[in-house]
Amino acid sequence: MSPVMLLPAVVLGLIILAQSIKVLREYERGVVFRLGRFSGVKGPGLILLIPILDKMVKVGLRTVAMDVPPQDVITKDNVSIKVNAVIYFRVVEPEKAVIQVEDFLYATSQLGQTTLRSIMGESELDEILSQREKINAQLQSVLDERTDAWGIKVSIVEVKHIDLPTEMQRAMAKQAEAERLRRAKIIAAEGEFQASQKLSDAAGVLEAHPSALQLRFMQTLVEVAADKNSTIVFPVPVDLISTIMDRLKK
């Protein structure tokens, strides 16, 4: 056979060989169909396919971070908000991700949007704002259960941003300010109460020991005289004068 006649055969053989040999990375799997029927999952590494008979669909196993676009939600207490989130998931059963759903990425995105609206609609605004971890866990549980039939494992769901109406933001700011004022008044009242108790105790001590009152009086006089160089007129207790006169007489 002449070289000219062998050339087409060689080219055809190379084409068939190229279609038969596939190389899959560590994070990839190939779902193989033979004559339209599921044959198996192959990879990673070098795999061989039967030309014309085998068809392969490549599936990645790495974790996918998918943004859920902002959703208009009416909460249980009739507050209109916008919420978006992010979903972290990966394929754990490649054959299900190919056979059970047409496009698992699109399907997961749509399911995430509807689940986000449903969970938020069943919660009150205060619960959404204060119990973010609980909402995230609830979203993850629901999504993971519903995507299990597609061979997908949802590991994390995080609510990213909650957009409140302007009127609600003003109302919450006023509420927070009122709460701060209330706490400040309570702290001031507690301080006054404790101070009054200490003053009452001090008055009892001075009443029981009159000499202590005189000493306190003299101490106050020294402090006032040290601050300003001026004439100070103050009443002197009669008992103190009598005591001094008695000592002078002696």
C-alpha cells in the first residue's frame, strides 16, 4: 500500500485514539454513558473510552461558592426587606448530579432563592437581625436535604446583607437611643442610691461619735484655707470652745 493511501488511515487512527484517551484531574470525575446508558464514574487520571459507543460528561468536585441575588422578602411581622446570601456546596455523587438534574448549578441557585424567601418570611425582623447563626443553620439544613437527591452536599449558607427600609432604620435608631438613655438613667439612679446609703452610714457614725464631727470640721477648714488665700468666717461649735477654755484655765 502506498504512503498516500496510508495517510488517511493514520489520520483516522490518531483521531480515534485522541477521542479514546482522556485525562482527568484530581478534582474531576467523568460520568460515562455507553450507548446512552450509564456505565460508571471514572477518574482521576488516564481513562480509556470506546469511540462512538462511549460519551463522557465531566463533573468537578471542588466546593462552589454561589451568590444568591437580593430577594424581596416580607417578614412575619410585615416588614419589607431585601436579603442576599452565599451558598457553599460541592458534588459528592457525580452520577446523580448528571442524571437526576439537567443543570445542577442553575437548580441549586433557584432553590437557594426560594428557600431564602421562605425561611425569611417565616421569621420576625428582630429574630433575623439578632439570631443570624440560627437562620444560617436553618437555611443550610433545608438546602442540604433538598439537594441530596442531586448528589450535592451543602456545607455552609451565610446571609450576607439585610437591607432595611429607611423608615425602619430611623425607628431602630430612635429605639436604640431610647434604650441607651434608659440604661444611663438606671445607672445614675443606682449611683445616687449607693451614695445615699454611704452618706446615711457616715451620718450614723458622726452621730455616735461627736468628736469625729469636730475633727471632720477642722479638716474641711484646712482644705478650704489651702485652696484660696482669703478670709473665711465659719461657726465654731460651743462644745469645742468650752473644751478649749477649760484647758486654758487648767
